Amino acid sequence: MNFNTLSHNEKLILYGLVKYPRRSDNEICNIFDLKKSTFSTIKKRLLHKKYFRSIRVPIFQHLGCELLVVSYGKLNQQTTLKERLNISKKLWLGTPEHFYLISESNQAIILSISRNITDFEERFEDITQIYKEYEFFEGHGFTPILFPFNLFRIFNFFDFTPFLNRFFNLNFKTNNSDIISKKVLCEVKYRDMTKLEKQIYYQLVLHPDFSDYKIADVAGCSRHTVSRMKNDFFENKLLRTTKIVNLGKLGLGILAFTHSRFNPKTTIDERKKHLQKVTNLQTPIFNISRRLEGVMLTPFRNFGEYQDIHGEVTRFSAREKILQEDPTTMLLSIPRMATLKDHTNSVLVKKVLGI
């Protein structure tokens, strides 16, 4: 199956599973007026063919982490991805702060979360030193963009719902002004946990598909204890469930990375208008912004679709004088892209909680 062969019900059910990651199958069936047998059959097929997977996302800023870093860079075209990974793969995999890492041909994007700037710099210097030593870089190397949690806003953190709505032409109405107005500044907090709470939290992230009974068995406690603590983690915004969509299975060709620098003379209302336009047209799956710069990741069917949508956004930005300069853009081929880390959060949880 790909985007040309998915039936309407298959598209609808994938959308529903992504939009309501913690709802029961019966609840989703009722929302979309679907037969339970149809839903169960299609969900099983989508799972079997790996169209999506469930993960539990730690809210790291509420565990005391202060910094999210987006790094990107061009790499030497005289070396291959395989050659670079032969040298650096163990170092990348052994660094818990880097939870998302994609690379294609001569470019790479890394998302990292750290307890503080010192923690990040210590780890990142090791990677940079290796890449410079083997002359893997093209130009000055990786460009890290620092987003202290207390100073930026998350507009989308791998919620594929708006993208699927556009991609599948489902035409569900969304109130973007309401969505944007509700985004909260990422306040850093610290939650003091008992040894058992830490262990259960870690197991919930490590095994998102485990039942409470299985988690209880691993943690050595009762199912009731696991259920109670899990509910507490969700209610206090320490944890959330999301479904990650396999972009390659949908037949998508391009993942666009955009780093924008905003015109400091524009007002907040003008930037909101720009954000609404981008949200409507591009539907990024990752979109964060601080006062003068922002970063997005957006999937596209092919280069033609990217040109059409990106061109419209660029013309709007130029007309409204939203951007200080043309954004930095990198286009990665999804079929050729290597995903070295794909939301590997459990190792960082283990470090942050001191397990």
C-alpha cells in the first residue's frame, strides 16, 4: 500500500489512530461511525505493514531538562553515509541526548535534549571532533540551534494529525487560531520521584506496547500501582502517548528541513498570521520557535509539491516582511534517508532519572 492505493477507510482509520492515540478502538469507531470489525481488520493490517507505531514521549522539560537543540549540517560528498557510520555509529548510539538522527547523502539533522548547556556541549564536542578528524564536514560543520525550554514554544512535536488531514484530503476542520493561542511556553519543572516511580516511568517509555500487567511484572509491583502511577504521569504532563507515522510506507519522497530567522520589527500578531499560513499550507510534523528564529520538518509527496507549497509560503513571507532573510532549507530523500535514531527516549530517561 502507498498513498495511491490506501482506501478511504484505511486513510480514515490511520488518521483516527494518530489523532486519538489514547482512545479505545470502540471510541474511535464511534467518532468516525465505523464498524468495529472493519476497524479491527484495517488496524491490524496497518500495524502488520508498519504504517505506524506507538511511543510514549517523556516531557523532558518537566523532568528538569532545560535545553532542546536542533543541529544540521552539510557533509563531505567525497565520503559515503556508510563510511561515516562505520566510524561514528557507536558514538551516536552511545549518546543518550540525541533522540532523533537522520542522514541522507551529504546532510544530517540531529534533535537533542539535555539537562543544560554544559551537558550538551560535552557530548556534541566528541561528535564534532571525530567528524573534523576524518574530514567529514563540508564547510564549517554542524550548526546547532539552541532552544532553552523557558524561551521557546512548541507548535508541533511529531503530531502527524494535521499532515495526514492535508495529505489524505480528509478536509476535517481545524481552528488554527485556537490551536496557536493555546500553545504554552515550555516551563522547566523538576519532579522528585521515588525509586519505584522512576522504574515504572522508565519501563512505560521503554515498552509502550506493554500492558500494565507486564510493566508490573518487570517492575516487581502490582498492576494497580502501575495504573495509578501511569495516570499520575499523564495527568501531571510528565508523559504523553503519540503515534509515529512511517513516511516511507506512505510513498512520500521528501522531508524538508527549514530554519527561519524572523524580522525583529514584526509584531506578535504578524508572526501569528504567518504561523497560521504555514500551518495551513505545509502542516509540519515538527515546528518550534523562539522570538527570532524557528525550525520545521515537513514531509512532501515529491519535489513538485514542495516547490508549489514552499513557493506560496515564501511569497507570503516576503510580502508580509516576516523573515529577516531567506530561510535555510535542506531537502532529504525519504527513500534514501537513514534514520539512525527514531525517538529513542528511554536511554535519556534512564540518564535523567539516574536509574
